[in-house]
Amino acid sequence: MIGAGAWGCALAVQAARAGRSVVLWARDPARAAEMQAGRVAPRLPGVTLPDGVTVTGVLPAAAITLLAVPLQHMRAVVSGLPGDGPLVACAKGVETGTLLLPLEVLAEVLPGRAAAVLSGPNFAHEVARGMPAAAVVASAREEVRAGVIAALATPAFRLYGNDDPIGAQVGGAAKNVVAIAAGVVVGAGLGENARAALVTRGLVEIGRLALALGGRAETVAGLSGLGDLLLTCTGTSSRNFSLGFELGHGHALADVLAGRSAVTEGVATAPALAARARAAGVAMPIVEAVASVMRGARDVRGAIADLLARPLRNE
């Protein structure tokens, strides 16, 4: 398990719960030593690391490697990764600059290495505590899907295979951006009607891009699309929703980010996702509105006005 943030620790606990021996890598060796000695997960208060998890500051080689570092740092981390076992991208987003999805980054850095993506409606603290949850393991290779599912699944953590990694990745990236918009709607006091309309139209945008890039509509309607979108746009634990909520209340983006230690994925993803959609000839007005706010090109009120002023059309 590469990455000792909340999601990395939660998945390490889950893998140990499934009976696996886990090596958990933390970027800071001092932090790794502290976690190993104290059996603590700093970003998951109250969660104890089980005996089956060993924390280290040295990149390990493993039969299966799960990558839970933020996408914007994944390229640098995997470039020094030993071994040749399958890789599982557990981060969501679009890489800035290259506009690549997680598996596209892995294919560029480690060509030929088997890979999958793990995505779905999962809050780390609930998975770590063994609460019921479900997710998707998406890969073009059936044996890779089966291996990852066997390594992580338990009765309370249901994993479904999917052979549409493009659809799963687009859903995981775009839902964070739509969640920022949903948070803005609630924070600005625009009402539940507005949030429901925005989330629904956001799902339409996700479907457009997924199909344009070679994904499937049924993936967008599943756990890694609609499921993840619902959780992130309604759950109070969502970092992206809470950021949007603060923006809707009138707080400046820089001030909101200054008060956070954890990464809010949608901030970097929004401009990159908007650019990827434009390159594919796909209209994503909600994503474009969020991207304009993240770039500082538009304030929140102006972005809302832009969306409401769009011409009427058939659904």
C-alpha cells in the first residue's frame, strides 16, 4: 500500500482484515516509524493498525501494489517503484499538464505493467471501521480484476469487477468537481431543488465524457459513477463538497485551502478535466464553471449566474 493518508490506511486495514500481509509505505520515514511503533493512522482518529500491517519508509515490492497517493504526485512515486506485480490506482483525478487519467499515467511511466483502478462511493473512515461498503475494480484484464478482488474483498466490503476502466476513471475524477459545485449550491443557500438539478446534470456531463473517451453508459450509472457522485455530493465528510460549501458562504479559495492539511482532489482536477473535455469536443458547463473559479477567472456568484443564463434546450 503506497500512501499513508486516510484512504491508504483504510485500505491497508481492509486488506489485513481480508487476511493479507500488508506493507504500508509513508513518504516521511519519521512518520512511518511513529506509525509502526504506535500502530496509529494519523488521519483516521480512533483507528488502530492491525498486526498484519507493517509501516515503512522504503518503497516495497509486492504481489499487488495499491497506489493511494494523490494523483498529482503519483508519477513521481511510481517512477521509483520496484517489482513487477499489478498496480491498482486508488487515486482519482486528471493529471495537470498532461491531462491524463490515473491508468494513463501508469502506462506512460511503467509501460506494460498490469493495472487496475479501484473506485466507488467510499469514505475512508467507514471502510477502516468495517462498515458495509461496495466498490468497483476496473481493468481490461480479467485476471487482474480477480486478483485484486480476492486480495481485498470481505462480506462487508463488496467488490465488483468491471472491464471499463475508462468509465470508472472518468466517474471518479468528475464527481469531485461536481461535488464542489454541489457544495457551493448548499453553502450559498440556493436550496435542495438546485442541488438535485445540478447533480443530475453533472451526471449527464460525466456520461458525455466517458462515452467520448471510450467508456460505457452503464459504468457511469454504477458504483464508480452515480454511486460515487451521490456520496460525494451529499456526504458531510466529503472534502470537495465541504470546500464548495465554504466557497458558497463567501470564503476565498486560498483561505479555505490554507486551513486544510488533506488534499482536496477537485481543485487541481477541475481545470485539467475541463481541458480534457474541450480536447475531446465534449460540453461540460458545470465542470467549466468550477474550473473558472479554481483558476481565479470567475468568482462564485459570477459562475452561478453563467450557469443559470445558459440557453434553454431539450434534455
